[in-house]
Amino acid sequence: MRKAADLVWEEGYQQPFIRELGEGTLQRERFAFYLLQDFRYVNDYARVHALGLAKATDPEIMAFMLKVQNGALQVETEVHRSYLASYGITEEQMNNVRQSAFARAYTSNILSIAYGKDILDILVAVLPCAWVYADYGYRLAAEFADTLDDNPYKSWVDMYKTDEFWQDSVWLLEHIEKLVADASEERKRELIDIFVTGVENEYMFWASAYDMQYTWKPEWNQER
Ligand SMILES: Cc1ncc(CN)c(N)n1
């Protein structure tokens, strides 16, 4: 699965948003755009886990879904709140943000999987969210270790480089591997497609935030 996504995974780490975040040179407006979209995303990400919990029969999977849901709502969004408050953005603005086309594409995709598909599809759909962030978080922390203390985005990197985020990916991988052991080749291909689409969506989420892009063409970008 990881191999199938390798090209976009590596390009994702090299894209301007991530490079400048690591260097600490990313324009605040771009980061705020990203955080506002991501605040909304993380709420829906918690909803996906709630739906996963409702569909799971294995108590271990249920407990994991509950844990991630709580972490998203209570820990992850605290970093968003703290940055956005320091930029003078109110809670009301955070709750009423206009969703970008790219954020909507990603969110709609994982929500439709959560509503319509099996628990295995849901686990695969959330894997890029956990794994890409943990991987980039670790790599950024290592690559920019010498300058991170002076980087305004240090708290963001610190959150995703944690062992806990990494362990969530390990947990997902182990459980997915067990569940796919007897799957047909066709089913495996379906799951790989869900995974690679997720990694592509992660890429576009950052790329569109870097361009502060709400919609496909700038001339369509009217107030709504
Ligand atoms: C778009 C996106 N993907 C993943 C994560 C990490 N939970 C996030 N905060 N935002």
C-alpha cells in the first residue's frame, strides 16, 4: 500500500507548504487558511471515527475509534485554537469557515466511506491521516532540529512528531494487515485505491492551502 503511494507521499513532503513550515518561513496567512480548513476537517475526522465505532464489532477497534475521536476533539483542535486565537481569529469564525473545494473533496470522501462501507474500508481511509502526519512530523523535527526552537510552527510539529501519533499508525497498520489477510486480490486493489486517494487528498489539502485556494479557478472565487 505504502509503495503504491510513494510518489505522491515523497512529493508531498517536498511541497512548498511543508518545506516552509519546517523552515519557519511559511506566511502566516497561508498557515491560518490551512488551520481554518483543518479545524473543520478534524471535526469531521472525529465524526468518521464515531461512525467507525458504531460499525465495529471488535471491542479493541471500538476502543481505538473512541480514543482517536477524543484526541481529535480535545487535543488536536487545541493547537488550532491556540494558533488561531493568537492571530485574532474568533471561535465563531472558526465554526463558520467556508470550506475549500479540496477540503470538501477529502472530507466528503472519508465521510461517504464511513457511512457506506465496512470497518476495514474505514480503517484504510483514516490511515493516511494518521500516517502521513506522523511521518512528516518526525521528519520535520529531525531535519529542522537545529532551528525548531525559533520556528513559529514548532507547536504544530511537536504535536505530530509525538510517539502517540506514530503508535496510532502502527496500530492501524497491524489491524488492517490482520483483516486483509484473507482478502481477494480485487478487494486488496480496492483498499489500495482508498489509501492512495487519501494520500493524494492529504497532498492537495496542503497545496490548496498554500495557494489559499477555495475553488478550482480564481475567477470562480466569489463570496458565498
Ligand atoms: C487534512 C488532515 N489530515 C490528517 C490530520 C491529522 N489528524 C489532520 N489534522 N488534517
